[in-house]
Amino acid sequence: MRVGVVADDLTGANATGVRLSKQGFSSATVVFNDKIPDSRELDAVCIDTDSRYALDEIVENRVNQAIRNLQEWDAKIICKRIDSTVRGKIGLEIDTVLNATGPESVAIVVASFPDSGRISSGGYLLVEGVPVQDTDVAKDPVMPITQSYVPAIIEEQSKYSVGHIGLDMVLAGAEPLKNAINRGVKAGQRIIVIDAVTDEDIETIAESMVEVENVKLVPVDPGPLTAAYSKAYSHQLVEQSKVIVTVGSVTSLSARQLQYLKEKTNSTPVYVSAEKLATLQSSWEEEVNRAIEVALERIQQDDVLIITTHKDGAKLVNFKAIAERENTTQDALAKRITDGLGKITRRVLEKTTYPVQGCFTSGGDVTASLCALSMASGIKLEDEVLPLAAYGTLIGGHFPGLPIVTKGGMVGDKKSIYASVKYLRTKTNRRV
């Protein structure tokens, strides 16, 4: 699937291209009078029209030419990159894109760029908490910004009906938001401005957009929505790969991280009994086999398969009593648990018919068991996802090149496992 972006300046084109690259796309930037490179590796192209302060006729000509080039290149999604402080002739450029993409197209405008301190609430764009009209861009010598209400800024320049969807609807979730977009479309709104204050809000907007039917939606934003929507849209076109999350930690932080992951991915965990694994008896093998069967069924439904010994309300394992009864050590019993989780994960990797994009493991012992049981000689480290959360690929063994993120049980905040899973989604498993 190919993504085409029309940007009004070069730095903006580059910034959006980088965000697409982080979502797994192979991106390039092209200036308006150059041809798109003839490369099969590219699946995202950002064209700089250099039109932010150009005459109206030049704006229309360059935007139209850019879209023709992207359509000839067979871009499935056309996106409009706008300045993060809404400078330039954004209304005219949006109109031109809508005219070129057909009467059924609708622009979804999200002016927010949370990582750069740009958020929108109530339709107003704030830069580091300050209304955009009270920032330095208000002094722009060519086109000063005199107001902060994004729908009004666009209405002044556009011939189309402009609607607005507030933050309350975004926070309600993807399904209610999709319905709100459909209502706006039915009301004849060709441009719909939507609030967002976090990256999660933008992801919710992207998720709702891909569920809207019979309408060609055009993301209009400084970059985050384009990247999120392109990724969500591409997932609909191909068989969804899976991510396996294995968590053996029983800390309260891990519990919060798992709960957040469940809520964000709508996944149902495969719960493994720690008590049945903390033994040298036959219950270990029985529980491992049971969990493997459940996991292979669960992976058919969930894109993120969660395998964990942590279950709310479950009592803690009395390692001391079991160790005395079985004449072994508490450390040996703890290792039986991590080896059980490692074996379950390995067998799911071996037996599932779905492509697995990567694995996440929480706890050094779980990671070590998975590597040992997979016969991996190590992990080739490549990046830091979060502080004390590493990304790499398995070396050798049964799953060479398998992407993996490892994290300690006491590391991060409630979003850390989810952030790690999102990171894995941007990586290509060389085994798949």
C-alpha cells in the first residue's frame, strides 16, 4: 500500500516522512517539480509544493500537479500536511485536494502535534498552552494568525462546509467518534475538524476513520494523524500479524501495564497458573499444554496475544511450603515458572499459522528462559524503546531474526507495555 502526502514546505514534508518511517513505511521527500523516484522499495512519498505563501493560482496548480503525480504513482491514501501553527493557505489547499480526489472525499483536520506542544481543544489550537494567535506566529509578516479557532481559520479560506467534533467525543472512543464523523458527512460537511490533546487521541481518531465506509477520507494535519491513519489503514488491507506479550512479573506496576494493554488492544489474556508451574510434578506439563491450546485459540481472535501468570485476585504462591514439600529450592521453583512461560511462548511461535511480528517479554528471567528454550545464542541489540526497555532480534536458534522487546517488571509507567507493542508494530520480522 502506498501513501502520498502533499506538504506546503520542505521541512514539513520531511517531518511527516520521518513519522511514516517510524510506522514501518519506506519514505522519501520529493520537491514539486521533480519526478517520484522509480523505486519499488518506496511506499510513502511526501511532495513539497513550496506553496505556503504562494499566489492562489500557483497553490492550486502545484497541489493539483502533486496529487496527479501521487495518483499516477498509485497512492491509495492522499494526505495533506499543514503547518503545526496553521500558517499558510490551508483552506485553499484543502479545497484543492478535495476537488482533485473526488466529490465523495472528506477532509479530517487534526491540527494537534502533541510531541511538539500543539494541542487542540474546543476547536482552539494551543501552542505550549498558549492560544496560537498569542504566539510569535501572530507576527508572521506575510500571513499573521489573528485567531485560534481552527474551524473559523479554515472557513475564511474554504468554500466548503466546515464541522467540528469536540474532545468529549474523541474520549468516548472510536465507535462513537466514527458515528459522529458519519453524522457530519451526512450533514454535508466536507471538512471536519477534530480535537486531540494526546497521541492516544490521534490514534483513536485514526481507528475511527478506517471504520468509516463509502467515504474517501483525507487526513489533514502536521504529521501524527497521517502516520497513525496510514498504519491503521494498511492493517486492514493485509493479514494482521501478531505480537506475543509474555509477562511473568507479579508487581502492581505490571498489573497496571497489563490492564492498560488489555484496554487499548481489546485483548483477552491467557492466564497461566503460577501455582501449577511452581512444581517438579506432572501439573507443570499439564498446565503448559493447557495454556498452549488456549493460546493457539486466542491468537485467532487477538492481534496481541497476552500470556501471563498475573491474574487479579490470585493468591501468591507459597514457594517456601512447596520447596519443603518437594525437597527443592525456592529459586528452582521460580525458574520452573519462567521456563513454563518460555515453553508456552516457544510452542505458540512454532505452531501458530499466523505471522508473528515480534515478542515482548517482561522480566529478565522470562526473557532468559525464552532464549534458552528457543536455542537462541543471544539478542542483537538495536535500540532503546524506553529507558531500560531494549529492542533487538534473536540470534540463531529456532527463531533467528525474531524482533523482541525486553523490559524489567519494575520499569516504566502504565503505558510501557503498550508503547513497546506499538514499537514492535513498526518492525519487520525477517522470518515472516
